[in-house]
Amino acid sequence: MMDVARSVRVTGRVQGVFFRAWAKDEAETIGLAGWIRNDEDGSVVAHLEGSEAAIAEMIDLMREGPPDAAVENVEVEETDSEGLDRFEVRH
């Protein structure tokens, strides 16, 4: 199956609640490549690469987030692959 890429923006109480570290662990468990970072507007932005099914699973997880998060909205857009081979937290 061909890999795809998605850009994801998560809003709500998602900074300062270990969202990025949690997402990295989940993405690695699922087998996704990509990155996640905090944005200046208080949201968290992620780039996900992998199978359609794995990305859908990760997006479902991101709609809930880690225990201390309060996710309000998740926006998903198709994007181009960056050819990544691992998942990282960017600063």
C-alpha cells in the first residue's frame, strides 16, 4: 500500500500537557514517520506519513489526546510527503 501524508492542527489545551511526547510515542507504536511541534497560536501542528489506515488511527488518537489535554478541534489536510523515516518532536 502506498504511503500518504497529512498535515494536522490540534487546538484546545494541547501545550504544556505532554501532547508532543505522547504523540511521538503513539506514532512510533503505529509505525508512522513525521514530526510534531507547538505553534505560536497555542495549537500543536503535526506532519504524518504512513499508510492511510495508520494515519487514520493516529488522527483518532489525536482527537482524544493524552490525559491532561483538552482537544477542541482537529484539522486535517492532505500534503506532500517529506520522505521521512522516523517521527520526531520539533522545537
